Amino acid sequence: MEKSMEQPLILRRGVPYFLLFSLYAIINTYLPIMLRTLGFSTAQIGILLGIIEIVGVCAPFFITRQLDKTGRYGLIMCIFGFDIALLLLPILRFHSFFVTALCLGIFAVGFQGMVPVLDGFTTKALGQHNAQYGKIRALGSVGFVGMNLFLQLHPSISGKNPVSMILAVSIVALMFVVTLRWVPDLYASLLVETGTPMKTEEATLKESTEGQSVKEKVAFAAFPKLFWECLLLIFLAFLGLVPCQRFFSLYVEEYIKVEASAGLWALSAMAEIPLLIISGKLIRRFGKERLLAVCLLSVIIRNCCYIFIPGISGAVVGQLLHSLSFGLFHPLGVLLCVVHSYGKTVTAMTFFTAANGIAYVIGSMVGGYVIECLGYPALFLLFSVFPAIGIVFYLFIMRHGC
């Protein structure tokens, strides 16, 4: 009986993920191609992608700073949804680098800021049942797969047709806003649930940070040392994923020269779904420490496959490895941050997204120039170094546990 009641709740909580990651499918697959169609160079595209990540890192810190205290998740998500729906439209009229950068920067406030808010709300609403997060997040992958298959089979929406792509983003974003009204507890205050832990947290901070400055308390003592160590490993993994997460569509179009980027994106999302669903069981069975090392190693192997296995076969194998390098890694990273967050789940998710964003800022801006100067093989091999550093660091700290 409980399971029969649980499924509708998972579905209602998962619908926003379904639509949000349908948006991600359109943007991830076609934004670089659209920018190329508008006449920007690879280096300029890298800078524009970097701007999205910079704003995506900075904006949530200002917006979510009080969100753990106010609990106004629904309002923020609605504002972010309208931001996503409207801020790409001016690009259809103005094609200058400055206007494009400005529009993409404001667009990124909602597009990138939505993830830590939605993840923070979901993990807090689930409470002790946060192992259900993987099942809910899997619906996001279903949306990602479905949208990419739709894009592959219906060329009327394409990065080479900016109008079609931007209108598709606007429509899906508005659908996202409409469906928020059916998410359980989204417009109810969660302060009753979190008030006691927040008091306990403040008492703990006072004891652990006695004698330190106010700035040190805010910046470092809010989370334990283990949180920052795990966050560093997460950052290095995200840095290793930059080539296949930000330049993959250009790699498919320009390096292996096939028009199958949407289908290959769908393949990677399909590969991640089973791992997302069973991630909770795997984490309990093998432990977070071992699985984090496995995920770092999978990023290295994945990057090498794109270059050392010729043609589309390498792309297929690399996308299948998305199952480990993202399907398992993402819920593992979320849980690591939540476990060591002292109850500040939205703040922890903001740091998680910041690690992602900073990695993609560096990777996007550097990657565009690497492609122009050295080519795609150098891009994938260079960024494999970072997860390798992560494995070495993990071996150094593993006695402390994650």
C-alpha cells in the first residue's frame, strides 16, 4: 500500500525534473551549434559558454542565501522559469557578441540557478528518505532522452535554425512554470521541519569556531573539512567532463563529421537512467568512498574513448560510459554534499552547482582555445589529467573517509 502511494508522489516531484532536463537537452545539444550558426568562432563560443557558467556560479549565492530560512522555493522557481522562457528571445533580433553575452548571462541566472534550488527543495522535502532522490532525478533523464530523440527525429527544431530552438526553449520553460503548482509542499513552508536542525547547527558552529573571525566562520566553519575535500573531488570530476558536456555537439559535427549529436546525447541519458535508479542501493552496498574513485576513473576512460576509438564507435562507447561518470556520480555527489551540510541543503547544493559551474567556466574558456590551436584530441586528453589528480588526492585522504 505504501509503495502504491509512493509512486504518484515520486511522479509529482519528478515532473519538474522531466521538463527542466528537457530544456537541458535542447540547450546542451544545440546552443553551441546555434552560436556557430550565428557566426561566432570556437573561441568566442567558449567565452559565451563560460559566461553562462560564471553567472550560474555567482547568482545562486545571492538568491539562495536566505532560501533555507524563508522556504520560498516555489516563488523562486517561477521567477527562474520566466527568465529561461524570455531571455533568449532578444538574440533572434540582435546578433552582436555583447548583446548575446548579456542575454545569455541573464538567462543563466534561471537556467543554472534552478538546479540547486530544485535539488535543495527535493532533498529537504524527502528528509530521511533522500535515497529516493535518484528515482526522482531519473525522471529528469527520461525527459532529457525523450527530448533528444524528438530533436533527432524532427529536424524542424535545430541549432542551425535559431528561431525554432529558442521558441522550443520558451515553450518548455512555460510548461515548467505551470506544472510547479502540482509539486507537493512546494508552496508550503519547510521551516517547521528545519528549524531545530538549524538551531543545532548554530550551536555546533559556535563550539567548533570559537576564537575565529566572523568571516572564517561564514566561509569555512559552516561546513566540515570533509565537505570541502569531497567538493574538491567533485570539482575535478566535473572539470574532466567539460569536453563531453560542453563541446560534444561540435565534436560530433566537426571531428567525426556526422549529424547525430541529438541521438548521441539521448544515448548517454538512456545509459544513466538505470544507474540513477539503483544509485541508492549501490551507495549503501559499496560505500561512497569507493564509488567516488570509480566515477573519477570512468571520466578518464570516457575521454580516451572519444579519441582512441575511431569514428562514431568511440562516441557511442564514450556516451555509454556516461552511466558511471554522471548517472552514478551525480546522485553520489549530491548525497555527499547533503550528508555533510549540517542541514543547509540549498546552500550545499549551491556549492555543488558552483563546483560544477567553476569547472565549466574554466573548461569552456580554455577548451575553445585548445580546439582552435590544438584540436579535439588535445582537448579530451588535457582534461583527463584533472580526474587523475582527483584519484591521487582521493588516495591521500581516503583514510578520513567521505
